[in-house]
Amino acid sequence: MGLAATLQNRPFSSPFSTWEGRSSCRSILLCLAESNFTKPSCARYVASALNSGTGPTVVIDAGHGGNDQGAKAKNPYCEEKRICLQTARLVKKYLDQLGYHVIMTRNTDAFIPLARRVEIAKQCDAEIFVSIHFNSSRLPTASGIEIFFYDSQEEKRRTFASKRLADSILTRVLRRTSAHSRGVKKGNLYVTRETSMPAVLLEGGFISNPGERANLKALDYQEKIARGVADGVDHYFKKLKR
Ligand SMILES: [Zn+2]
């Protein structure tokens, strides 16, 4: 389903929705696409969580996978799906260390329909959903990190919590990476819209920017992003308890 059709299906008004037209992340378009839904078996995903703690259940969603490569670039060659999975695995590692119960929507190079990712989160009673993506633009100088949440008029508490989670994660990812901030943004994205728990989608940098791409391919930089995400998740839950 096309972008316009998807947006029409779910009326969305944002006074500062800036993602459209500023960056042409293929991921965003793919996230908006409807996908075929196959009923998932949660047990299949429990394997990803065997070593996780007993804390709140967090779903980490590595964007794209399989035939869906996401954004791509050459020199150095880079596929978004790989950076998503590498970073998501590191996020899981750090959240495991903090005692969270982490479920990954994919832990291999597999195509997982968007509806299935959402259903995994619902069936596992996830308390939050964090999707990891990387950006792309026709403008090679476009750079920085942004994070999206869905502004639902019907689910104000979820919207408020999603924004708080987004603020918490972005602040700490920027602290770790020293990257340029593109801000916390409202966006009508499938996985943040259709989930039922606080949900965010991180765009952790531009694959289309040669300098940023070199960073994104480096393990130490992926670790900075992942530690920032884990810090942000941890801060979100600790603040809830106060
Ligand atoms: Zn993407």
C-alpha cells in the first residue's frame, strides 16, 4: 500500500511532523507498508530471551531483514538491515546485563512482516517496543539521529509514555555518540502505530552520509548507540518507579 493511502487510512495531524520530505529513508516507506500477517508463535521467539532477566519485558525490533535490505550505500558498502541487527543484538546484550527480559523480533537475517513484529510484542506482553533503523537521504550531507513515536488521540496515555521513552532514549544516545540531534518526532509508522504498548522507532544515523556511514559500520560506534538505547530504556523504567 502506498504512502498516501496508508496515511489516509489513519488520519494523522502533527504540527511538527517533519520526517516527510526531509529524509527519504526507505525504511520509513517500508514501515508504512501494509504486510501480510501470519499468526506468530510466541514460543518461537522465547529462545531469544532465554538468557534475559526477570525485569520488564522489552521488545527490540531490528528493522528490515532477508530480502528487505533497507537503505544501501557503496564505498564503503553498507546495508541497513545488517547495521540494524548488529545494533539490536548489542542493545539486547546491555539490557540483559541490566536485568531486563528482552525479546527480539528477529535475531537472524530473516524477513519478518511488520504485522508479525507487532503481534510478537502483543503476545509477549511487552511493556515497551523499540525499533532500530538507520536513515537515508538524497542529500549526502544529511546527518544525525532522530526518534519517532505515534501520536494517538485515542490512546493518550500510550502516546505520553511513548514520547517519554523517545525523549529518554534520544538524550542518552546523543550523550554516548555526540551525534547531531534531529529531535523527537511524531510519525505515522506501522510498528509504532499498531503496537499497544509505548513504542518508538530510532533512526540512528544516515547510511547515505559517507562519514556517518563509516561510523555506523564500526563496532565501537554501534556499541555507543546500543548503550545509549539501553541507558534510555533503563532511565524510562526507573523514572516510572519513582
Ligand atoms: Zn529502516
